[in-house]
Amino acid sequence: MSEKIKVLIAKPGLDGHDRGAKVVARAFRDAGFEVIYTGLRQTPEQIVNAAIEEDVDAIGVSILSGAHNHCFSEIMNLLKHNSIDDIMVFGGGIIPEDDVAYLKSIGVAEVFGPGTPTDDTVKFVKANVRKGNE
Amino acid sequence: MSFDASLVGRFLKGDKRACARIISIIEDRRRGYEEYMEALQPHVGSAYIVGITGPPGVGKSTLINRLAAEYLHAGCSTGVIAVDPSSPFTGGAVLGDRIRIGEIALDPKFYFRSLSSRGSLGGLSEAAVDVIRVMDAFKKEIILVETVGTGQNEVDVMRACDTTVVVTMPGTGDDIQAQKAGILEIGNIFVINKADRDGCERTLRELQSMLMMNPLNDKYETPIILAKSNIGEGIAEIKAAVDKHRIYLETSGWFSVNRAERNARAFKNIMNLKIIDEINRRLSRAENYEEIESQVKNGALSPHRASVQLMEYIEKKILHHSAE
Amino acid sequence: MNLEKMKESFNKWKSDYNKKKDASKLRQKKFMSVSSYEPEPLYTPLDLEGFDYFEKLGIPGDYPFTRGVHNTLYREKLWTMRQFAGFGTAKQSNERYKYLLKNGQTGLSVAFHLPTLMGLDSDNPLSRGEIGKDGVAIDTLADMETLFDGIPLDRVSTSMTINAPAAILLAMYIAVAKKQGVAPEKLSGTIQNDILKEYIAQKTFIFPPEPSIKLIVDTIEYCSKHLPAWNTISISGYHIREAGATALQELAFTLIDGRTYVEAAIARGLDVNEFAPRLSFFFNSHNDFFEEVAKFRAARRIWAKLMKEKFGASSQRAQLMRFHTQTAGCSLTANQIENNIVRVTIQALAAVMGGTQSLHTNSMDEALALPTEKAVRIALRTQQIIANESGAANVIDPLGGSYYVEKLTDEMEKGVMDYFDRIDRMGGVLSAIDKGFFQSEISDAAFRYQREIEKNERIVVGVNSYCDGNNEKGGGEILKIDEKIEREQVASLTQLKKKRDNDKVKSSLERLKNDAKSGANVMYALIDCVEAYASLGEMCDVFREVYGVYEEPPMF
Ligand code: B12
Ligand SMILES: Nc1nc2c(ncn2[C@@H]2O[C@H](COP(=O)(O)OP(=O)(O)OP(=O)(O)O)[C@@H](O)[C@H]2O)c(=O)[nH]1
Ligand SMILES: [Mg+2]
């Protein structure tokens, strides 16, 4: 059996917009990834815990509600607190450009906005996760 | 990657990340995974394993969430393994059973792991069985295993459990019929979930009459429990039924018989897989293998004829050679 | 009409057409609508053989209402221009409402922030980071009083986009009106109150389906006694469509949801002729102009037939479908945002041609953030231009009789009936939700749409074609919600929770719990709670305790 890229698709906060998250999850599945979907309205603690238990390579956060700064920074803090540096965090949704710069400054690998082809996100993950590089 | 003893050290101290990593190594069958299994072996054997099976959407995950909460509440360290079917074409999968795990997700005594069946024939049940052993070594006292009740793989996973709970719901008479063959005979406890729905009585009657066809056992009567998992009704009864089945197994002696058989089966399955792998590997080195394969493909050679040719090769070149 | 001659010339045309098609002379291999429907290249009287005018269309204002619900349509009264708005605190949103009313908007439409939609107070840890971001923060009656300060509730109609906790917000509205000295029977407006589409599409559910439907029937019952001019529910296809459904799916799923509510109300013993006139609908209008118009027309016809034939509604008011429309947010792009003005214009025009009763036009900065004041103004002006300059509002159902539109209307109806059959065979809406049927139909359609764009089978201007240069994203100013609003809102809620008469709060919540448990209509207890300044979160906690909470089946 082979090693698969494993990605957690997470919906943090109270946001119920899941069309994009599901489209992305499906594209990842079709690219041969193993995707764990957390379901809606997960706290940062639940997301990081799931990422640990499932031993994923990356956490893909989808958020359209505007609460991104809060949610991403909590996730990044928790990862740091648990000394985890080999899980890539990336995401997408409705995130203004200024905030993208801030999110990158706290360690978010990339943010994909509306209109992004899913092939681009697949390529990005393949090129940047730990297994992809091995 | 080589064996990392410090990973095992952290695992034995109860580090979740180490456990997660070892599960991945074993699930993926990464090179040298046997060494990890070996290192954990002395710690395996104390967990009680409960399989939960049934058709898609009957509420297995909801039930497991409640049942796990019940065990945690009783002070039991609890693990869950959810086996989900994967996309057959690409080998990818979206695993969604985690959605049902509520507040207990953050309980330090709880561990949840999703496992995809990866569309592969064989191997799934072996990997699942090994992951169960890892969780056992991780000092989970109770391990709940979710599978969709179809196919040999799933049945194999259930046979690795001490108690098997089969979940159905009202109005699925057809499903029960369809399941009858495989699942009915391995079920130790039956649950009719979604008992808030119409048709519960009928499903109960159908189940009762099907169970009557099972051979009589005067020491253990297979219970049928009505549950509403979404609001937690019937969960305590399920837990009690599991306890009862466990006591039955232990007092009747079946417990150790089953486990011995399970170990033997695991050994056999692993050996079978390895033998096939090894022979295939050597076979693919045979000078004329590719040619035979292409002749089969274009129809010049029948598969049967080709197999006879290759069996000859195996006997002469591989087996005979090794025997010397 | 000479059908023989028609057939002959049609066949000739068709063979000429096919020659070009076979010689790959056509621009594209496939011509498809937004919903991936492939229309014929030409429609003729042959498509409408045996067409019975009165059975299919009728006179506007008459059964089956295909041509519209009024005999004068827009000549007497234009549609209500109603822009969905709300952000930050009640005070800020109050100012935006006044601005919109001053600019000629004719009705209010309240957007609540996510904690309110989910029945959580602003001081709940789960609400962190969300306060005022997606709508206005309403925790208690005090916020609601501020929200409508200086807006006379007997003269403006208010629509509230609220679902799981709709009964609570309605209670608050009634209480504010009382304080303004406005009697309940004077109130006009709408609560969305459509829980089925929450499980299907919008995902702001709290409680399981059965008790949620019970709450809805409570509001229907209460309003038919006390708020005769209030629309008790807005049965919504909008969200279903936005989640990725096709036009046909939007229509079918919405109508079968509507059918389910009618059944529940009848089961309570309510009179269909009494409550049905207060049911309203809410649809999406996407880019494919004709498909949308056909959808609106079919909607009215199917509903009228259903109400008359299945439920025996005898009054016309109980048979006719009134609906609100919103242009398709999901069609609007983050690239070259000015193009969105054009998209919205086409969509709004389709809604008007479809005979909508009210309309929201999305702002060009839709895909960036909540709209700026300028963007909202342009969106409102778009409606005003259609109403006053285009001539579209002069004639009733101007597309009626178009071969294409009539044929498409018929096909929509047929498609809806097919879906009804499938869903009924599954055991109805609740069991289909449970099986994830709607959810997987929608996610399949959403994924297909996305892939069509990615493979360039579907052109989206500015996204996969006609992209000039790199500097495509966004454009200038966007609305930002100040982070300090969170602290302010939490502080004022904390204050209020100290200040109010907490014994009264406790006893009113106790009554609510008893009523919820006994199955009584909870509206009366809710009004008590609201007036004691119990918070939304406290009331929802009571429901959560009695009813439990819902988690969705995972569907991809
Ligand atoms: C569709 C939609 C809805 C649907 C949602 C249906 C559903 N189940 O998803 C409905 C109608 C229900 C809805 C409701 C609401 N909505 Co809305 N909605 C939209 C809309 C129009 C499109 C979003 C969409 O699905 N696009 C299609 C998908 C495929 O694209 P996408 O999600 O952007 O995903 C792509 C990328 O972003 C990226 N991506 C996304 N996630 C991820 C994750 C990873 C890991 C990666 C790599 C990439 C990635 O890849 C995807 C493919 O390209 C946007 C505006 C817009 N045009 O973007 C508003 C918008 C998001 N909604 C908004 C609001 C306010 C709401 C409400 C709160 C309104 C209210 N007060 O009642 C409600 C509540 C919703 C809820 N439950 O939380 C606001 C948010 C404001 C903000 N952030 O500042 C927006 C921006 C509109 C606006 N301008 O006001 N909405
Ligand atoms: N009415 C009712 N609904 C229930 C009950 N138990 C679970 N559900 C609902 O049934 C749906 C499916 O539940 P799951 O727990 O995901 O079912 P599952 O068997 O794990 O599904 P798969 O993993 O997809 O095979 C969810 O919407 C649950 O909320 C119950 O007792 N009554
Ligand atoms: Mg499950």
C-alpha cells in the first residue's frame, strides 16, 4: 500500500458556507488525496486535535464569514503550542487582500480566493506538503 | 524510513501525535512497519473491541458518539476507528464520520481515527485489524469500530471484534434481507436506530423472525434494542448489552477461543498476502513474464493456459530453487 | 396555422442546421444553460402542439396564475425594492436602513450576524470573531429597539432573514411595535422561517427537523390569529440555488418544501384558505435569462395546481404564489467587479419579466465583502432604471407566448413532477434530507459547474476568458467591520444581563421550557421572555435542552 497525501478540510467558526469547501474536498479526492472533512462549525481546538489524530499533512481552512483573522490565528497558535511544524496550513474563501498579507505573516502557506481553479490548489498541495517533497 | 525507537517511547508515554504517526506507518504498510507492530506487541491485549456495522446513514456514527461518551463518562479510555469507503477510481477518499463526534472530541481519554478502505482488495481488513492493535497498545480500554456492512472486507473487520453490533432502522426491510447472508450471523447485538420513525414495529418483527432461524443458544439470547441515537435514547441499554455479551464470552470460554482464532487468522492472512506479494515479485522477473502477459492481453493465449505455464515456472524455478 | 407546412419547413431547416453542425461549423460543440440544460436551437409552434391557453396560462390574476398574480401587475404598483442589509451594531444598521429608505427603497430586509442566526449570544465563546461581521448583532429586545429606532413599524414592511430562531425574532418585533404603540395587526413583513432549506442548503440549523417544523407551525398559527398581514414563512429556493443547485432543482426542492409545510399546518388543524395566503416564496435569479423566466412562471402554475387540486384551497388568495427574488450572488466574481453590475441587470430583468413581487439586487462587490454604501446605491439604481427607463414594467408577462419560454415552462413543470415522485418514493422530504439526497444532488451540480468553468466549457468573463493583465482582483474600497464592535456589543450585553429583572427572566424561561415540553404553542411564552429581556441565546438554550440539536449527514 502506498502513502497518500492526507488533508483535513476544516470549517471553523459559525460559517455555514460549505459549497467551496465541498468542491475543494472533491477535487482533492479526485486527485487521489485522502480528505478528512471536519463538518461545520469546528473550534480551532477541535480542528488541531483532528489534524493530530488523523496525522494529516495539511489543514485546509475554508472560511467566508469574515472571521478569518480570528480563526486562522487561533489555529496557528495551537499548532505552535503543540510544537507542530510539519502540518501545512492553507485556505480559501472570502478574505480581503490586506488580511491575506497578515495571514501569511503568521505562517499560513497560501490563501485561495473566489475563482481559483481547483487544479491550482491541488498542484500547490502536491508541491508543498511534506510527502510531496520526499 | 527506519525504525524510530523514540517514537515508540513517546507512544508508550501516551503521546497522541506518536500514536497518530505509528498508525499511519502501519496503515500505509510503510517499509519496516512490522518492527513497530513487534514493539507494541507486549502492550496489546487488554482492550475490548466492539464492532458497529450497518448500511449507510442508519446512524452508526451518531450512535458511536453517544456510546463513546457513555464509556468516557464511566472513566473508560475509549478509541474509535471509522472505516469509510473510498473513491474506487482515483483511490482518493473523503472521510466524514468525524462530523458526528461532538464534545467528546477534546476529551484526553478519547482517540478517533478515520480509515479509508482505499478501494483495494484485501489488505483493508488486515490494516484495520492492525490499527485496532495499535489503539489497544495505546491503552484504550474500549475500541469502537465503524464499518459499512457490505462486502467481505467489512465482515473480516467485524470478525476481529469481540462483540458485533448490527444497526438497522425502520423501513429498511430490504436492507435487512440483503444483509441477511453476511451480517446477520455475526451480529451479537441488534439495534433498531431511529426508533422515532414510523415502521419500527414491523422492522422489529422482521428481525425477530430472522433471528429465530439462528441456531439455538440457551446461554446467550441475541438482544434487539430500540434506540434514538440522536437524542441518546437506548445508548445505556446498548452498553449494558455489550457488557452482558462480554460476560457471556468470558464465562463460556468463547472469549479466549475467539481471540486465539483471531490471532491465527491474522497470521494466516498476513502470510497469505506476503506470499502472494513475494511470489508475484519474483514472478515478474521471469524472462518471459511480460510476453505471456501481452499474449493474454491480445488474446493469443488463454488466461488458463498462461496460468498453467506460469505455475510450472513457479514450481520449477521458485519453489524448487528455494527448497535447495 | 398550417401545421403540415410548418413541419415541412421545420424539417428543411433542421437538415440544413444539422449539415452545419456535422461539418463543425457551429461555434461550440455544446450549447447549455447555466443549469447545464441543452436547449434546442429553435422553437416553433410544433413545440406547443395542443397548447391549451386557459389550462396552461390563464388571465393574469386568475388560476393558474402563470402570467402573474395581479391583473394589473406593475401598472398599479411596482415590485417592492428591498435590499438585504445589516452589519455591525444595531445602531449602525439603523443608520443604513434610514439611508436606504431615503434613497427610495420601499421595504426593509434585515441581515443578522451569524451568532444570531445560530441562536448564540454575543458573549458566547463560539461567537468570538463573528460579531457584526455578516449582519447585525441582536442579542435582546434592547438591540431590536435600537435597530428600528425612528422607523415607524406601521408604515414600513420588514423582512427578516432568520430561520432556526425565527419565532424569537418575531416575538421581539412584536414587542418593539408594542413599545412604538403599533398594534400587531398593523404589522406587515416576513420572517424567512424556512427550516427545510437550512438542512438542504444554508446550514444554519440548530434543532432537529421535527421540532423545528413544530416551531414553524406555531408561528403560522399565532400569526393567523394576531398578525393577519404578516408573511409567516418565505419558502426559499434562493439558498438551494446558491449552494449549487440547477434552476430545476431550485424549483422542485422549494416547492416540495412548501408542500411539506402545508401538510404540517393542515395536520395541526389549520384551515388552508386561512393560512396559505400568508405563505410567501423566495427565488434566485441567475444569468440564463429565459431559463429563469420560465422557472418563475412554472413556479406559480405548479403551486396553484397543488394548492387547488391536492389541498383543496378554494380561495384564489390561497392558490396564488407571491415571491421575492434576489439576483445570484454566486454568479458574481471577484475579478473585474464592475462586470457584476451588468450581470445583476440581466438577472433583475429576468425577475421582473417573471413577475416578482419584490427584489434584491446584489452589489458589485459581492465577492469581496459586505457591500459599501456606493455599491448598494448602484444596485438599487439598477432596479430603478429597469422600473422607470426600460419599459419592462409596462406590459404584463411580455414573454408569454414565446415558443421557447412556454416550452421551457412546461419542461420545468415536468421536471418538478419527476423530482416529486423520486422524493416521495424516498419517503418524503425529511427522509430525503436524512439520506442526504438533496445535499448530494446539489453538491454534484456545484462540482460540475466548477469543473465546467475550469475546463473552459463554460465561459465566465473576467475569470476564465477576457482577463486583461494581472491586476484583476478587487478594486478599491471595501467595507470593513471594526473589531472594537465585538467588545462594545459584549459589554452592553453583560451590562443588560446585570441590570434586568433576573427573577422575571428566570420565571419566563421556566414557562418557555414547560410550554416547549408540553407541546403548547410557544409564541406566548416567547413574547414573555423577550419582554423580560431574556436573551436570544437563553431562549435557544431552552429549546436545545428540550429538542436536542442537529448534525448533518456528510455528503460529497
Ligand atoms: C453561495 C453564497 C451563500 C449561500 C451558501 C450556500 C452554501 N451551502 O455554501 C447562501 C445563500 C446560503 C449564503 C448565505 C449567507 N451568506 Co453568503 N455568499 C455566497 C456567495 C454568493 C458565493 C460563495 C460560493 O459558494 N461561491 C462558489 C464557491 C465554489 O466558491 P468559494 O466558496 O469562494 O470557494 C473557492 C475559493 O474561495 C477557494 N476556496 C474556498 N474554500 C477553500 C478551502 C481551501 C482549503 C482551499 C485551498 C480553497 C478554498 O476555492 C474555491 C474554488 O475556487 C458569497 C459571495 C461570493 N460571490 O463569493 C456570499 C457571502 C460569502 N455570503 C455572505 C453572507 C453575509 C451570508 C449570510 C451570513 C447572510 C445573512 N446574514 O443571512 C448567510 C449565512 C450563511 C451561513 N450559513 O453561514 C457574505 C460574507 C461577508 C464577508 N465575509 O464579509 C458574502 C461574501 C456576500 C456578501 N458580499 O455580502 N451565502
Ligand atoms: N430521527 C433520527 N435521526 C437519527 C438518529 N440517529 C441518527 N440520526 C440521523 O441520521 C443521519 C445519519 O447519521 P450517521 O450517524 O452519519 O449515520 P452513519 O450510519 O454513520 O452513516 P455512514 O457513515 O454514512 O454510513 C444523521 O442526520 C443523524 O442525525 C435517530 O435515532 N433518529
Ligand atoms: Mg458514519
